[in-house]
Amino acid sequence: MLEKISCHPTVNLKHLDFSFNAFDFLPICQEFVNMSQLQFLGLSATHLQKSSVLPIAHLHISRVLLVLGETYGEKEDPESLQGLTTETLHIVFPTRKEFHFILDVSASTAVSLELSNIKCVLPNIGCSYFLYVLSKLQKNSRLSNLTLNNIKTTWYSFFRILQLVWHTSIEYLSISNVKLEGHLDFKDFDYSNTSLKALSIHQVISNAFSLPQSYIYKILSNMNIQNFTVSGTHMIHMVCPSQMSSFLHLDFSNNLLTDMVFNNCKNLARLETLSLQMNQLKTLANIAHMTKEMKSLQQLDISQNSLWYDENEGYCSWTLSLLSLNMSSNILTDSVFRCLPPRIKVLDLHNNRIRSIPKDVTSLEALQELNLAVNSLAHLPGCDTLSSLSVLTIDYNAISLPSAHFFQSCQKIQSIKAGSNPFHCTCELREFIQSIDQVSSEVVEGWPDSYKCDYPESYKGTLLKDFHMSPLSCNPALLIVTIGVTGLVFAVIVTALCIYFDLPWYLRMMYQWTQTRRRARNIPLDEVQRTIHFHAFISYSGQDSAWVKKELLPNLEKEDIRICLHERNFVPGKSIVENIINCIEKSYKSIFVLSPNFIQSEWCHYELYFAHHNLFHEGSNNLILILLEPIPKYSIPKSYHKLRTLMAQRTYLEWPKEKSKHGLFWANLRASIHIKLMKQAKEIDHTYI
């Protein structure tokens, strides 16, 4: 702690604080004369002298704090502060001493005076010294605000202080941190000739075990002032004024008042504002009935109580004048919406147990501001029953998928605060985010920082403005159409490619080869080798012989495949029928080269007729059809009904015009007739020749 200071010229200081130090005299230097910009000055001393104040007497300091040391009062100069020029003066007296001071605190220029540490509990003397100091305040007609802090006295002296201030020019009196003891034997309080407009009493502790409380309540309730505050006093009741009261604003917060306060009170008809915050209120219907006779009441604060409402309790008879109601931090549920003032404009219901707003509520047409934060609502309310709503606070609820039609429903909304909810970032939320983008940024409070995804886990913590999902994934109909169109386009492309590259022909050839290999495995090899001398017998039209001899025979016989032809393997002297039968029976396969020429050839007709009657009826798999050229169905004679059936049911090999496909064609054909023949087949072959 400082005991001395070293003075230097200073000019531009605005704030200078030497309070709560160990100075014997005021730390004011001659150099302070030029501190014309000084707004706050903190001082401390154990001795006061009028001369010490002279260097700053001409300065107009906004606020002065003076802390008097514990030894103050031994040599006291009552006039030591008369030269001080300030608007606000705060004097802190010694904390441990009884108030035996005669210091004149009525600085002629002060508008506001604050006195701290007032202790006067000694019997006989009481608060006579302090009352004397207060009586000097009459000299300062400008003084309108008086604050008394940290008071320890008796109930009697407390009311004497009130009575003395009552008849001064003080308009605003605030008393806080009061400890009272003793008995109350004060006479009737004189309410006449007062300038007082507002009285505030905060934090009162009483050590008296027996008090005439009704008398205290009577004195307080009948004060003819406009603003009265009693908070933190453990007050359990307050009576109705005995006559029409002047009270406009009452604040009885942080006490122990119950539902019976002001019950059936008709003398508060002028009251406009009432605060019963932090008391012991429980039944909302009783509070509504309390206001019925308060014809001018516009604002009511009953927050931080234990209020609840049961619909079975009947109708809530609120005063018609009530416009603003604070019922936050209670235990109210959805039923509270059936117990609301009919003309309410501002309603605070945050921190309750509300899950929804009933749809059949009809008393909220005038409501403009609604606070439902910290409840359990799952949806944003619509404005069907809130037609005048302009401000909505609904953060910290259980809203996961807010309606995208909120802004369309609530045309008058000017401010909404809906952040800090467990938003589900799914397709359903996209429309709500888009609706926010369409309104002014000033309308949605806390956007975007307070609006974050809570589900699914992959999006948790993501800002809603950064959440995006494609329209395709959120529109099933569009998704189906897109998939269908894509599939159709793909099918068209695949079909075009198949046609361009003749893929069906390749597939047919592979199928034919596979079927041939399967059938070959089903026939015992030894059985085939005993009866077969040729790999294939070829039946064709003479007009197609050029293709047979230049294409068919060279590509088959170069792989050691023995072919039976009528012009080289028929035995002379035998009939044609006998030669055909022998050739077919001695061949592993019978190959028919089909073309329009084949259909028109009488010889081919004869061979096919024979083959039809001798082989087709057995369902043989030894027949191979090669379509050399396309054959229109109408060109096939009706007598060739077996050929019609075979061409419709069996797979045939189609001769490709492109040379690039010839290799696969011959490989497929050779595979279908390939079989290991016995060596004696050569001798039989020569015999036929």
C-alpha cells in the first residue's frame, strides 16, 4: 500500500485512483491544477484538511471516491470537503468504527452521493451522528440520488433514517447490505412532503427473533412513491395498501412471497410493472387472479419460481391490461397456453417443460414476441394462431427437422433465434436451409455459427450452411427417371454397338460351339468310332458348289477332317437312295448348306426328303445347318415343314460376309464335327472311291 507519492506535471489524465492506500493526508499535489480532463479521482486518507482540496477545487470532476482510513475521526474537520467540485461523491467510512463522525458530506455540486460502512448499534447513542450528517444534506438542493451501503443498525434507527430522508430533496434512495437488530418501537410513519420517487432496499438480514411484521409491511405498502424495490430480504408477505396506492413499479424479487401476496387487492389500480421473480409462487391460476384488480398492470415478471398450471383448476382471470409476461424458469407444460392473458404481446416461457403449442389455442392473436428457449419442443410453431408474431426465440430445444414453410406461415417475423438445436442433416432439412437463404441475414439470429448438424454422425458439428445434398438423391421420382433414362440410353448404346460389331452373331457362334461340345461328351466314343467313317456328309445345291469347293472343303480338310461328297464318294452301280443312306449312316454329322438355291433344287429336295424321313424323326443331334444366304420364310415350300421347324427351333451357323469373322466361323464348325476316327476308315474311304 502506498504511503507517499511523488508529484510530476500531468495534463491528459482522465482516470487517477489512489484509493485504498495508507496515506495520512489526501494525495493531492499542486501539479493537479492542470488536470482539466480528469473524470475520475480516487483518494484515501486518515486526516482531512480543507486546504488539501484547494488544488482541485476548480476542476469539474465527474466522480470522486474517498476512502477514509481506520484511524479517521481523531482530528476531524467537518468542512474539509466543502471546496470539492464533483457530480458524484462516494465516501467509504472506516469498517470497524462506530459512526461518530460529523463530516459534512453535502458537497454543493454533487448530484449523487454514496456512503458506505455505516455502523451505529450502541444503545442510547444509536444513529444520532449519522442522522446529523444526513440532516446537512438539505443544504445541497442539487442532490437527488442517495445510496447507503453496508449498514449495521437497529430497526428503530433504520426507519428513522428513512423518515429523515423522506423529507429531504432526495428523489432516489437505494439501501443495500443491511444488518438489523433490536425491536421496532417506531411511531407512525409520516408520508407527507416528500420528493422521493424511488426507494430500493436490497439484501436485508434481521437478527431479531420477534418482530411485528405486519406493522413493517404496513409501513412499506403505504409509501406514496412511484417505484419501490425490496429484494433479498426473506420477506414472506406483503399486505395490500390501505388506500389507493401511488405505486407504478414494484419489485419484490428474491424473497419468500407465496401465492397469497396481494390477494384481492384493489388499491394497486395504478400499478404498471410488478416483479415477483425468485419467490415461492406455485399456482399460476392464483397469480392470474391476483392481477385481476390491477387495472393498469402491463408488465409482470414471475420467473424463477415453481409455477405450474392444471387445466382442471379452471379459467385464468388475468387483468386485460397485461401486455408483457415473464414466466421463464418454472415447471410449466403445454397447458400454460390455456392460461394466458388475452392481449399479451410479449411472452417469455424459456426454461420450462413445454413440448408443443396446442393447435386450438385462440388467445395469442396479439402476441408479438415469444421466447421458448430451453424447452423440449420438436417443431417450429406455425403462425396460424400467432398471426402477429415478429420475434421468436426457440434455441436449445429438440428441433431436428424444422418446417421449411415457417417463413411462409409467419409473414411478420423480423427475428428468429433457433440455433443450438439437434438438427438432422437429411434431405428434409434442405428446404429449411434454402428458406433461410431467402430471408435477410438480420432475421435469423446466430446464423450460421449456432446452426450445426447433430445427426448423422458423419455430419455432426457441420454448419447447416455447409451441408449440401444433391437434388437427385433427395427426389425419388427424379432419381427413378434419371436411372430409367440412363438405362435406356445405355441400352441404346449397347444395342448400337452390338449391331455395329455384329455381337449377336458372335454369341450365336459361341453358343453353337458350347452345345456341340456338350453333345459330343454325351456320346460314347467307342460307339461312334465303330460305325463312323467320315466326319461329315455335305448336302448342297449345285449352284453353291463353288463356295463348297473353294471355301468349305479347303478349310475343313486341311485339319484332317474327312468329308463325304456325292460326286466323289457315291459308289457307282448303287442307286442314289442307297448311296445317300450309306453316306449319312457312315458320317458323324450331316451338313446342309442352305440358300435360296437349295430350296429351288429338285435334287436337294430329294436328299432332304430322305434325311427328313430317316433322321429327323429320331430327334438326332447330328444335323448341322449352314445358312449361306438368307432364306425368306415364304420361299420355303409347305412340304418342307420339318425344315421350317428346324430353322425356327435349332441354332444354325450363319456364313459371315466379313472376312474378319471367317476364322471364328471355321473354328466353330470344325469343333462341331471333330472326332477321332479309326484307321480302317481310310480303307473304307478308298472302297467308296
